[in-house]
Amino acid sequence: MTANEILEYFQNKTIDSDWSFSLCKPSDTGKWTHNYHRYPAKFIPQIVERLIDEYIQSDNAHINDPFMGCGTTIVTAISRGLTASGTDINKVGYLITKVKSTPIEPTLLNRKLTAFLTTLDSLDSTMQIEPLIPKNHIDRINYWFPEMVQENLGVIFRLINEEESKTIRNFLLVAFSHILKNCSIWLQGSTKPTRDKKRIPPNPVVILRKQLNKMEIGNNFFFEVVPKKVRENLDAFLHIKIGDARCQPVEDNSVDLIVSSSPYVTSYEYADLHQLTTIWLDLADDLTAYRKDFIGTSYKRYDNRMISSVIAKNTIEQMHTKNIKMAKEIEAFFLDMEEVFKESIRILKPGGRCCFVIGNTRLKGVNILNAQIFAESLQHAGFKLDRIIKREIPSKILPQKRDEKTGRFASANNFNSEAYPVEYIVVGLKE
């Protein structure tokens, strides 16, 4: 399809109501381990399950997600007894995905958590253990956490690091990561790193206990769902790594289906959103340098590469008249995504499909037709444009309003432009 044909096709595309999953409750979309950790813009497991049902017939299929985020696709594949592979440049996302996709024998987990919390309770009032507070990031920790909260978190962090089992230790670290925002003076309703200096954070031990209880329940359900063959040999089925989406940890022609929700152009700075975990777990020496590795970040620029998509070129030209800096950011995003699509066709088997979940938006009065550009770019990468699904997003964790003048997300009481009213699943076929 030409660029004009793609634009016309999308313009006439109607909503596929049976893909909106509007009847799903939070307990459905957050089932098993899916509610272990907050994560922006995560998509619901029902989408992945439906795509697997429609496109996979083999019990030995291989599912990949180059932007695995907090692991929705990976967890779903593991729950079906399928091989799962993927990457994320976000080290926090990798940790969350690893823990969410690792079923732990319930009796073992209960014994470990009981011992951990019993020890923690005995120390809560006496502070008989030296808090472990990362010195490399002490300035940032002082910026976000009051002194007493720091000490409580430091005690928890030291006890976690003394756990001998790496699987249990990682489980505890994810719970610890999840409570950090609540225990800080981060403005709780904001996705931007903004301080609320009047905020009095709660006792970390109290909310950690609640989080661990929720995660234990989720693990127990997940353990029962995951086939025995996977539980007993997880390393044979789970192949994920911290890495660039343009370099997948799998061989040529080895994947049956790719399901991914990619970053949105100039949408979230994931490195900023997860900086509290990054500093406590000491995942990056230099946060500024770390940010530059992310696709969709405003920190990237490419001056010597030409974009293939005509629709993307037109979008960049329109933005260039409004904001040169943002035009460069948009160009860098779509250049990166072209490389991701080339990698996708490398790893897929003939007859395999890639399914990218993406929405369109509007920045500074310019329509950013992400889905249409994805559709065109997939063809340039060698795919046949197989299917476009248009769905409403009633339950997706994603800001819905954007200030048209600034391009920034706005509160419901202060907006003038829809950000992502619907989204698309763009499906490419490798012939």
C-alpha cells in the first residue's frame, strides 16, 4: 500500500468493539503477577491472549517482545507454556519482568516472606541494623526522601540484600521498588518528577507488608497456571535481557509471533519515571547518560540518516515549522523504530507476524500518525501489511489529555486535546 492508500484506509477504519475488552475489571487486567508493580502505559494481557489465540496453533511456539516493559507479553507467553523472549533498555523494567514471569513454589515463598517480615518487625522500633543507603546517589536520595524514611528504607534494603536466594531477593526488590514513590515526596498524582514538599510519607514497613501480601497472592495463582514443564525448567523457556530493541537475543527465523506496545514518541521519559528505583538499586552511574539509550527519549538526535516513511517525513516537516527541537525528537523516534522493524523481520519465521500496539496523538497542533507511520515503515522493512485493528482503550494506564500549545500531558480539568482516544494494533506478516 502506498502512503496515500494507508492514510485513506485508516481514515475509513471503524472501531473493532470486541477488542476493547471494556467488560474486564481491574482484577482481570491485573490478574496473576500483572499487578506487581506500577508501570506507565502498560497494555492489558487480554490483548496478548487474543492475538496468541488467533495466530498461534503450536504448543511449542516462540513469542517475542522487543519492548517488554513490565512483561505483559512475556508473562502471558509463560502462562501458556510457550517460549518467551524480549528486551528492554530499562533496567527496572527488566527486573519487574523477570520477577513477574518467574513462578515461585508457594510454600517456599510463604516461608521466606514470613521470616523476612518477622525479622523486619523486630528491627522496626530498635534499628538494630545499619541502614544500607547507596552513597553514589545520596544527593538524589536526600532530594526525594526525608531522613527518617531513608533510614527505614535503608534497613529494608539491607535485609533484602542479605537474602541468599536470588529469586526471592528479586521478588523483594520489586516490592521495594513499588513502594518507593509512595514513600517519597514525589507529587503522587504526577508522572513527572515533581516534589510535594508538604507531603508526609507513610511508614515503609506498613506499605511493604501490604505489597508483599498482594504479590504473594498473585504468585500463587500464577504458579498454578504455569505448566509444570515450564516451572521445572524456566531457563529453557524464558530468554529476556537488558538491551536495545534493535538487537533481540534470538536466532534468525526463530520467532512465531511478536506482540509489543512500543514507546510513544515524546511521551514518557522512562528513565525519569523510574529514577527512584534506579538510584536505590544503583542501576546507573550517570542518569543523564542512561536516558540517552532509550527509544522515544527527547535526548536522541540523528543528523546523518534518512527516514523511509513518507508519512513520517510529512509529519516531521509540519512539526519543523512549529518546533525544531520536537521535530528532531520525532525523527529520531521513527528512525529507531525502522531499525526495530528490520530486526523483527530477521527473527520471525516465514509466516510469522508482528503486532505493534500504538496510538496516535497530536503535538503543538500537528497530528502524529504513529500507527499509519508504523504501517508504512513495516512495509519498507519487508513485511506485508496484514491487518489493522482499531480499538478503544477504556482501561489502558495512559494519560488521555494533552495541552495542545505545550504538547505536555494535562490534568482532566486543564486540557484541550485528546492524547490517545483510541489505539491500533498494526499487524505485519513475514511472507
